[in-house]
Amino acid sequence: MSTDWPRVRLHVVTGKGGTGKTTVAASLALALASHGKHVLLCEVEGRQGIARIFDVEPLPYEERRLATGLAAGGKSAGTVHALSIDPEAALLEYLAMYYKLGRAGRALDRFGVVEFATTIAPGVRDVLLTGKVFEAVQRNSRNKGARQYDAVVLDAPPTGRISQFLNVSDELAGLAKVGPIKHQADTMMTLFRSPRTAVHLVTLLEEMPVQETADGIEHLREAGLPVGGVVVNLVRPRDLKVKDLAAARKGALDRGAIEADLVTAGVDVDDALLDGLLSEARDHAERRALEDSQRKIVKALGIPAYELPRLAGGVDLGGLYELAQALRDQGLA
Amino acid sequence: MSPSHPRAHPRVGPLAARSTTPRSLDVDALIDDPATGIIVCCGSGGVGKTTTSAALALRAAERGRKVVVLTIDPARRLAQSMGIEALDNTPRPVSGVGGAAEHGGSLDAMMLDMKRTFDEVVESQATPEKAKQILENPFYIALSSSFAGTQEYMAMEKLGQLQRDAKQTGTYDLIVVDTPPSRSALDFLDAPERLSSFLDGRFVRLLLAPARGPARLMTAGLGLVTGALSKILGGQLIGDLQTFVAALDTVFGGFRARAQQTYALLQADGTAFLVVAAPESDALREAAYFVERLSEDRMPLAGLVVNRATPAPAGELSADEAMTAAGRLQRAGGGSVTAGLLRLHADRVRMCEREAVLRGRFAAAHPQVPTVVVPALAGDVHDLEGLRKVGNMLAAG
Ligand SMILES: Nc1ncnc2c1ncn2[C@@H]1O[C@H](COP(=O)(O)OP(=O)(O)O)[C@@H](O)[C@H]1O
Ligand SMILES: Nc1ncnc2c1ncn2[C@@H]1O[C@H](COP(=O)(O)OP(=O)(O)O)[C@@H](O)[C@H]1O
Ligand SMILES: [Mg+2]
Ligand SMILES: [Mg+2]
């Protein structure tokens, strides 16, 4: 099995809220961390979604070992570390690393400037968050003894904000036209715009998220940011054939034949059960029709698409590995 | 942001596993009660807040209330079918509302334009000259378009405006409010506090300190601070910043007072909060935090809407029995349609069982919260007909 994205070091996972960004980012990290690879999974919105999904203590601003990667092809699995990036901590770290601003850094904090800068100064918050991600991808000698990763996965802000979030030099344009931060932002943009980055979009097969995905792709392209794949999440089971779906929708499935099959299979049949199964089939067929029409739109986007099933039991650790395997089988990792 | 919601851990405890049947929520009684003046629908992102608010508003109008619904982010097709796809920040009548004439009911709808609402507040609080200065400042632009909480804050501002207008002119007797698509339901309640605490922040106060004058401002500490800032961000920053902060000072006293008024309105008797959740652990956990917060802040909770629930399967056939039977059919080499139906049934039964456990946990921890379960429709909800269906399901619970 080979991946569709062999050169990518930074996988950014975005999508409409609630479509499964955190779930997909976590599964992708597990999938990438096979074959002895080491992966860092980052979040930037202080939601502690990663801690929740892996059922561990809230993550600090510190890289923590989280899980073993997906075992694949008999090779030893790698590891997944996790980091929750906090803008205030990132600013103080940045000041210490680049300006040796020990005293001034503390003064900034004491005067509430750190809070101010990270809350309101246009774009500064995003630059700090993306700056830390950049640092994790391109580790250099300034961060002594830090772990090196083969790939970084970012559980990113939602589609509506992603281009702005990654387009740091534009964001700062109104504020810092010159100076070290501007220079820093330009260096970061070089990575974000390069083929070593891919922005993947998570969607559901529903109107709103698909529309948002299409808009998101357009904005990414306008900003010169590399569009990765579309991850279609929560796909319903596909247990009926196309012709049967059509019949199910019209209420034209062969009731007699189904009843006979059920008897053969040893099921206690009554009208309530038969009516129930037929009406479940109708709902399912209607939902599938909606999914199929949206799937066509996804296909027309012209970028690779990967599908993840809706897990009936919900997402637990086992479920994450199951999704990781599906991503690997389809070549996202 | 208020300091204490430990969101990272699921609620556990002796009651967590015991299942309780919650009281059911009587939606029609709520919307028919003339004392109900404001209904706020909150919940975490994507659970169905916009759909629920629109469905409730339509139902209330068709039952004779004079309703305005303030939506935040309706799906494009829903916005079109309600005639509010143009963002002009004022309520427009919705056409196709049934039975309105004979009951005297009506429905207006609008979609919030956050930046415009903010601009209008600035314009109403400052002289034209000063307003222009503020509107063009890069810090204001960031604050009004991307500060976390601005959308929530502006939703409250707009609610306050609608309520004042309704009181004066009597155009509406019920306002239904959708809330912004933030991840956390609490953001809505925390927004005014967040904005004020930002404006009361040490740095802002320092830059404002008028009595001290520029010479005194350049104390060693602040000198170091501004020095470091210009070094990192470039020099023009400090200038923009001081202009902005000075301008804010004149405008924001009024701002804060309005936010407090609206907050008080939310605590008043005519207001009812509906918490919307999906039958998932994250959404229900958020709902639980919100319910607790409402009671701490003495805000009136009407109930919980569990939206997009898996419709209950018919019959007694368990998931395991269905899977076994499907396996038998497949091995016998026939009945592929029937085997498919059985697998679908098993999937649905499993989903329902899991959702019932999650709801049971919520009910065990919050037995006092009336609840209604709204099943998922097979397709999207994008027109008045769909909203009516959701409204019927809300009332049927
Ligand atoms: N493939 C899946 N199968 C079942 N449930 C899922 C799946 N993907 C996501 N979920 C559930 O959907 C909800 C939202 O997912 P999450 O990853 O937190 O979304 P986001 O980060 O985009 O807000 C969670 O409750 C999660 O467990
Ligand atoms: N009961 C329901 N059955 C089917 N689809 C629903 C239901 N409630 C909401 N939806 C759909 O779910 C999506 C999200 O709903 P929306 O109301 O916009 O959520 P929110 O405002 O909380 O983000 C929309 O596409 C809507 O049509
Ligand atoms: Mg998330
Ligand atoms: Mg909404």
C-alpha cells in the first residue's frame, strides 16, 4: 500500500464544525505512525478534543506521548505524541527563544500585554499558533534536545477560517509591514505553500458541509495553499443494491419474498416487524439518495476523496484504529 | 471567559449508569403561553439550533403568535426558503406561513450581520468623526470581525434591539433567538464578560490612564514593554493601538451598560432557554455544563431538545438476532435484500441503544430538566414544510 501524499510533512485537517475534524486528525496521526514513524498531533483551539478522544488527562503545553501507531505489515509501529498549543505560552516561548527576552517577557506578561496581544492584535494569535506548528515541523537548533517528527498532524480551525489562519503574512500585513515577525511569517508561508503541506477537508454527505468544503477549497486555492484530500465522514452502511434502493424508496420491495426469507432465517415474523423493516429501508434509501447526490458533488471537486464509515458504537480508541486502517487502505496515509 | 468549566472529563459518579426517564417537555404549552416573550436556542455546533429556532418560530406563528426569529447561520437553501438570504440586518416577513391570518399570527425572520451590528453600535455611541476613526482602525476591524465572542455579543445586542423595538411598537410578542455556531454553548453567556474583561484588562487600562500623561506613562516597565512590542511587531503598532484604545474609552462605557441590560433580560421571567443537543456524548456533556451554568446564573431553562435522534426501530428483533439471521441467509446463498434489511435494522438498533444510554446518563444527572427527543428526518430540513415536520416532532415529544 502506498500513500497518495508521500512528500507531506504537515497534514492540516479542517472541516465544518462537528463533522469529525478531531476524529479524523487523530485517526490520520495513528495511520501515519506505522512503520516506525513518529508523529505529532497538535490542537490549537484549547478545546482539549484530543485528550477527550483518547481519554487521557487534559494536555499541557508540552509534547506528551499519547499512543502507539497503527501496526501495519508486520513492521513495528511508531508513536503518536500530542501537543495542545496555547497562544500565550507560545508567545513567551517565542520571546525566550528568539529574543532572550526573559525580563521583558515577564514584564509583558505582568502588564497584561501577552493577554492583549494574543486576544486582539490582529493576526497575532494565529501567527503564534501556526508559528509553533511550523517550529515542530522544522525543528532547528534553537529548540535544543526536542524530538524530531516524521510528520505533524494539525487539528485545525474550521473551514471558514482555515485560509486566513494559515495565510499568516497577509494577516499581519495591516500591522507589521517590516520587522522580525513579518520576516518570520514569510518563512512560515514558504512551508505552508509548499508541497510539504496538505490541507485536508472533512465533510459529511450533506448539503451544508459539502457546500462549505467547495467554498473552502476555492479560498485555499486563492491563497495559494495546497489542497489535500476530502475526507467524507460518517458514511452510512451500504447494505442495499442500487435497484433495491429505488424499490425501497417507492415502497415496492417484495414483501412476500422478504417474509419468506425471514422465516427461512428463523426469525419470528409479524406484520409490525415487516412494516418496520420496510419503513427503515425507505428511510435508508432516502438518506442514501441524499448521500449519492452529495457524493457526486464531492467527486466533481476533482481532488482525492476518502470515506470513513459511521461507527454505530461511537468512536472509542478501538474505533480510532479502525478508522486509521480505513485511511491507510485508501491511501491518505 | 469565566474560569471554571472543567470540560475535559465526562461526568461519572454513582448515578451515571442508572437510567431515568426525564419529564417530557411540552413545547406547545411553552410557545402558546403569552408570558413567554423570548426563547433562546443554544447548544454546541451543528446540533440543530438554527433548525430548531426556525421550526419553533414557524409553529408559534401558525398558532397565533406574532413572532420574529433571529437566525445566525441558516443553510443557504433554508435561508432562501425563508426569504432572508440577503444580509440586511433587519427582519423581513416570511411568506407561506399558514393560518396566520385567522389566528392573527405572523412570522418575520432575519439573519445577523455581526460586523454591521457592531458598526451600528459604534455609530450610535460616538460622534460621526470619532466613529469613522474607530471603524477604520485595524484593531477595531480585528475586534469586530474575528474576536472570539464578538458574534455572540452581537447576537445579544441585536436581541436587545429587537426587544426594545417590540416593546415600543408592539410588532412582536415572541422573539426566538438562534445562537452562533461556537463549539461551546457557554460561549454565548460568556461573551459580554469576555469583552468587558478584555476592555478592563491591565494593558488597556494602562494605555488609557489619562491622569498620568505621556511622560509618566514612560515608566521603566512600560518603556520596556512598548520597546519590546515595537521591536517584534514594528513601530506603527503602538500608534494604532493608542488611537484605538483612546477611542474605545469613549464608546465602551455605553457598550458595557447595554450588555448588562441584555444579560438581565435573559434572566427575566419572560425568557426561556432551550438547550439543543445531538444524542452524542460531547454534545450532551456540553448541554450538561450549560444546564448547570443556567441554574448558577439564575436563567430560566425550559428544557432539553435531543435533536437528530435515530428513529426508534419497530418490532422486538434485537441487533444480535438480526445479524445472526442475516448471516444465515447469506450462507444459504439467497435473500440478499432481506439480509441487507436485517443488517440495517441491527445498525439502527445499536445506534438507538447507545443513544438511550447517553440520554439516560444525562437524565440521571439532571432529572429536573424536561426533555423532548426529535428524530432525524431522512433528508435535510430546507423549507417551511421541513420546518413544520420538525415543529410537529418537537410538539409530539
Ligand atoms: N466515523 C464516525 N463514526 C461515529 N461517530 C463519529 C465518527 N466521526 C465523528 N464521530 C462523532 O461525531 C462527533 C463530532 O466529532 P469530532 O471529531 O469531535 O468533530 P469536530 O472536531 O469536527 O468538531 C463526536 O461525538 C464523534 O465521536
Ligand atoms: N431533526 C432533523 N432531521 C434531519 N436533519 C436535521 C434535523 N435537524 C437539523 N438537521 C440538519 O442538520 C444540519 C445542521 O442543522 P443546524 O440547525 O444548521 O445546526 P446548528 O444551527 O446547531 O449549527 C442542517 O443541514 C439541518 O437541515
Ligand atoms: Mg474538534
Ligand atoms: Mg446554526
